[in-house]
Amino acid sequence: MIDSSVTVRALRESPRLIAQAVREATLRQAATAVVVAIAVAAVIGSVTVLIPNDVFGREIAPVAWNYPVLAVTAVLSGLLAATYVRPDRTTATVESSHATRPGRFGSVGVVVSWFAVGCPVCNKFALLALGYNGALSWFAPLQPLLAVVGVALLWTGLALRLAAQDRCPLPSGAAA
């Protein structure tokens, strides 16, 4: 069960928490964020052919908003992944009782964003459920909404993760 007051508080504080996390990131955390962001952008970008390649094809040309959604998805995924890297080997953080919830938000957010930027008729689920014309007339118009939902889920996961770290630090040298 999601505690809405904690979620609202985390979302309200998220710009400050994200800025603080970026400022205070260790080299290991920064490297993790960059590697994960590049990996997410490369995988989603190549499979959806936002990054042109010879392996995958796309029937419908990408639209302009696909690229910023891919970039935001990659950056938020990298930042979320970096929160799972300890700042150093002696400091630990207490995980909340719902420690996997931010990860689930992030995972679902990446998948939803993937569907948002993909070719509407290349999506086998949409094609099987709606047919070619249905994918173009029903699924394609929903893709911008999927993009907003995907980015919102990633942002919420990151906000919850950072808020939990901000509220529950252990003293240095404590056991995890």
C-alpha cells in the first residue's frame, strides 16, 4: 500500500533532493548514473530505432517528442540506479519497509516510456490487440500520455528513493 502523504512530500521535495544528490554524488555513484543512462538510451534508442541501426526497423517515423522522452527516461533511470550505490564502503542507509517500491516505479516507468517512444505498428502487443489500423488510430494517440506516465513513474521512484535516504541515514560505520 502506498502512503500518499509520504509520496506527496517526496514529490514536493524532489527538485531539492535531486539537486542535493547530484552535488553530493561520489565518483562511484556518478559513474553508475552515467553508465546506466547510456545503457538505457542505447537499448531503448536502438530497439525503437530512434538511434538508426541495421538490426531493427521502424514502419512509422519517430516524432519530435520521442527524443526528449528518451533522454529524460535515460537520465532519470541513471539517477535512480545511482541511489542504489553506497556513497562509500563504510556508510550504509536504512532501506524503507517498502524498499522495492521505488525500484518498481522505475522499472515500470522505463517499460512504459519504451512503449511510448516505440513505433505504434511495430509493437506486437498493440498490433495483435488492435490490428494495423487500430494501432495507428488508437495506440499512436495514446503514446504521448504513456510518455508522461512513464516519466512520472520514474520521477516518483527517484523522489521516493531520495526522500527515504534523506530521512533514514545510519551513523557512519553502522551495519547495513
